[in-house]
Amino acid sequence: MPDKKTITFDEGVGGWTSFHSYTPEWMTRVGTKFYTFKNGDLYEHDNGTRTKFYGGSTAGCTITLSVNESPSDVKLFKSLILETTDGNWTADLYTDMESGTINENNLEEYESYYSAYIRQSGSNLNFNELSIIGVGALEEVVTTTRFRVANDVSTQILTSGTDSLYFNDGQTKLVGTVNNILDNDETDSLTRDVIQVSSAPDGVSTFTPGVGNFMFVGKQISPESRGIRGYYCSITLTSGSTGVTELFSVGTEAVKSYL
């Protein structure tokens, strides 16, 4: 049976509580020891070798759970709180509306727990967010990578390769990734009126705007994320650690959303 699974029954709660990645042919307990058989060989579990079964590769561990307090309300899930002995966890979070991530570098250690704000993932083009900044109509195509607008652009636009320039000619189209803000005209008082772009990553199609097209910048939504919205939140925690790691509880800071 290629689709067989190993699951755990907890007598304390009277229910099935977990799936496991190993699929033995037989299992038994002798005293306090747990043994399984695979391909006719006997294996002892809890022997100091962790996250490695039957001679396979060491893969770490993954835990998936759901948070659904006040199930009738749309909530804003803002942060993740872990009571654990080790902060080397990454998290992928999904609601019925949005998704987010946390990596182990985001987790900060407090007196008895680790916590991090949830970073949104997905497209920068969310017109309901403050991550969209208008820069006005295009005045001049200076070069194939430089575009002059009528006013100085906002200092909130970054040139580190995270923000993207778009235009609209009836459809929203990507110009490229912002990598510089320049002054192209020494005869006026403007000093930030030219946006320079580089090609978009991963072979994404880019387009050249025309004079008069409305220009705007989509900022990367991850660094200053307000969390993720939804009725519930599914959380997948992953640890690559092969040492002793205990996870006691998982929680979120969630408030009712009025969007």
C-alpha cells in the first residue's frame, strides 16, 4: 500500500493526534522502549538519532496545526508565539484569504518564548494596501531604463531592488525593479524626478510606458507587513535541527479585522 500512513493515538486526550513520516511493517513496545520493524530489520526508537528513520536522510521535522478562535470573525493574524526550547523554526502561514512567512532569523527570544511578526507573501500589487505609491504621469522616456515624472518621487520608494515600477494604460504593466532615483534636469528645483529600473527577476515580462501613462510603485509587502487576514490560520512549522527540541505551545496574536 504506497499511500499508507503512521498515526498516533493519545490515550490522554482519547483521540488521534499526529501523523509520522516513517511507515514500519510492525511496531511494539517493550517496557519503556519503542521498536519497529522495516524490511525485516529491528529498529529501536528514541535512541539518540533524531529525524532519521531506517537509514534514510536526516530531514528535520514539520508540524502543521490550525488556529481558529472566534471562527465567525474575519481576523488579522499579526504575530506567531512559540513556547519552545529552540528558536530555529520557520513558519508558513495560510488563511482562506492570504499567506505569510516567518524565518528563523525573524524569531526573537523573550523570557519564556519566541515571537515574530508575520510577513505577508505574494504579489506587491494589492491596491487595498499602503504598499502602492503613485508617482504621477510620465513626462519623458529618458532612456530604456530611465523615466522622468512631473514631481519629485516619495522618499519611501527604495532603490535596493525590492520595489517595482508599474504603469497603467488601461492595464497594469510592469516596467522593472527600481534601482535608483535621479535628477535629470538641472534647470528646475526637482532632485528626484527620474526613476531608473533594472530588468525584473525570473524572466517576468516588462513593458515600456508612453508619455502620459500613470506611473506607480509597488513596494515589497513583506518588511512592514500588517499580518494576514482570514477566518482561520493554518500554520506549518519546520525545524532542520537534529538536536533535542521541545515545542510546548503555538499561539498567535489576532484581532478582529474591520477591512
